[in-house]
Amino acid sequence: MYDEFKPNRTNSAAQDEILVKMLHEVERNDHRVTSFKLWDTLVITPFSQPEDMFLFMEDDFAMVSTSDKSFTELRIAAQKAAEKKYGLKGNVTLEKIYDIFTKMSGITQTGRDKLINRECDLIHHYTFPRRIGKLLFDKAKDCKNHIIVTSVSYYPRDVIVKILCDCGYGGYDTLIIPAELNIPDSAETAFLDAVIRKSKVESNNILHIGGDYFIDVEAPIVKGMRSLMLQPILPLMVKSGRLRGYIEEKHLYEIDEKQFFPLRCALALYAVYGFDIPQTKKPQSDFCGDEYMLGFIVLGPLTLIKDFHSENETQEALIKAMESNKKIADGRDDFKEMMFHHFGDFIGKYGSEGCQLPLEFLEQHSYIGDRNKIMPFLNDSEKKNWGKPESEPKLAPVHTKSIKKNSLQKLADRLFPEGTRVREMSEAVIHRKKRK
């Protein structure tokens, strides 16, 4: 079973309240079957975007290919091509993706098989249980419900079974993989019909749990089922404050590059351990009013910077003050242990580009609610230097999936940034022309 890391942080009162309500919903006696979506509900990965895992395969690819393109570049292109070819009327599977990948890269059949096996091993290794998902699953088992798990992904059954068993979900009763039932990827809610058939009970005896409002809440209700939404961690993290938008704006066109891999992993772990049990933005705070979370994502990434030196006296004073606050320091210490727990020494090969940005954000743009966590540990002179009202940072739209843009689109973004009035007017004109 997966060896789960246990952080020092305790849940907030709001998170405890949400957990109690969700457990109560699962244990109600008016249903006999509990249906879980697998990804983002029962299991998660420590990546900001799925493509980040492909960086671990670059050396494997180099051993079987002479291509001048990277594995990540080709693997993303192959998946997009497979989705375009098969997604509407069929299913995208790992085999189909690698059929296209093989043609693009020119590797041998033996090389193809090695890479498929490597990717399956990696997704198995890096997937771990979402703690609240495990609590809900265990509660359903305690209530002797029939448990159905649905995996909507391109990974084969044997990989999914290994993930379930090693993450502590071996007690499920039925595993539904829509691709095996010839349910096309475009029929996003059709798996619910399979859930009803496999459960062998009336739909009103089924509770479905997932993270998409339309697919996992509205659609089940329409089919007569009960539903419970467990929001994915990454969107919750993005919406909790301005930090991610600030980082994206600073590196609008490079944030998906490999040198930012450690920073992306830091943000992913921040989401994993801060938003496992959902919580939302708190007034006058970008860190949910939580000192531990502030220390995790501000001080934590600084530990990835070799021979870090603060840029000015204010930053130096802030670091010293945060280190004097035990809860903030606990967040930093957990960050170091969590990063090593998930990635070992591998993360170091990519450097630390951008890891100082959370500190810069705190220094220049922090809300008063977060400043008040640090002010008691500053002297009068330091308070005066840092005590000016916060300035509003420039924020870029945040995408939890990488968005590839051509040179013309990038030029348009520079001339007419997203969110500006001129951009909205130009897009409205384009949409009208498309409709005609």
C-alpha cells in the first residue's frame, strides 16, 4: 500500500465541517450503491499538469530514438492527434497514442513497448490516494455499500487495478472502464448508464461522487441518482488567491517549460495538501488565512534555490520573521519533506527558476490578513518599511491544462492581453463571424 506522507497541518474549522457533511451523505441509509470517479476523486498525482510526468521519460526516449524533438513534445502531439482521430466516435487508448507516437518519432516496435511500459510504471508510481476520497470510500465500505469505481482515462485495466490496490482501494466491487464498453470519449455522461446497469438496483439507490458539476452532479440527478461533488484540488488552489495568476503573468510564455518544473511541482503539492478537503478564498488573504499554508508555498520553494540570497532588506526581514512563527516554519519544513517524499533528488536537476516569486508576491502585493501573521515578528522599522497598503498585481488567466499557442497567437496576447476590453471586443467580432 502507498506510504502516505502525513503533514503537520490540521484542517481548518470550515474543512472539518465539510468533511463531516460529506461523510454523513455517504452513510445515509437511503442508498445501497456508492459510485466513485477514480481520477481527482479517489486518487491524485503531484503534478500541476499531466504532461509534467513525461519529463521523467526523456532519458528513456533518448535511448531508443535519434529524434531532435523531445519525448514530451512528441507525446503531447501524439495524444492530440489520437484525440482528434478517435475521440468523437471512439476511444483514445494508450496503445492508439503510441501507434501515432511511433510514426512521429520513428522508433522501433521494441522501443515503443519499452516506453509504454515505462509510462504505465510511472503513473502507477506517482499516483497516490486523495485523503478525503479514501475517507469517503472507507465510510461506504463500513456501510456495506456496493462500491463501483469508474476510470475515464487511456490507461489499461491492469494499470488501474494496480493503482487501486496499492492506494488502498482494493475493496471495490466493480470497476467500469468506458472504453471497454465501447462508450465513446465524446459521450461524457454515458458511463452513468453503465453504473446503473452494473449496480443492479434502481437509480435512486445510487450515490455518485465526482468532481465535474455537469458530468458528476447534474447528469446523475437527471438519471434519478443522488450525487455528491468533490471538487478537484488544482482549481480550488487557483481560485484561493492571486498567487498562481501572478506567477503565470510573470512567465506567460515560459511557465510550461522544463526549467519551471520544480515551481509547478511546488504549486501542485500546495494544492494536494492544502485543498484535499475543499476550502475557498478567505477575505483579505491569498493563503486561506492559514499560516502553515503561507509558509509552505512562500518559504518552501526558497529551499529549492541553491545558495539563496534575499534581494533586499525587506525580504530578509520577512524571511526571518516567518521563520520565527512556528506554524509558518512547520509549513516550510513539511514542504521540504513532501518534495523529497514524492520526487527524491530528481527535482534538483531542473534548478529553481521562479521559486522566489511567492516571496516577491508576499513582499509587494500581500493582503492585510496575511501581513498580520508576520507583523508581530518584525521590529518597528521593518513594519514601517513593509506596512504600506498592498498594490494590486497583474494577473494572467490560469489554465490547469497546458495551452499551446502559435507565434501569431502569442503576438496577439502581447498586443491585446486576455481580460482587457480591446481583447473582449476583438473576440466578440471573431465569434460573430464564425457563427455566420
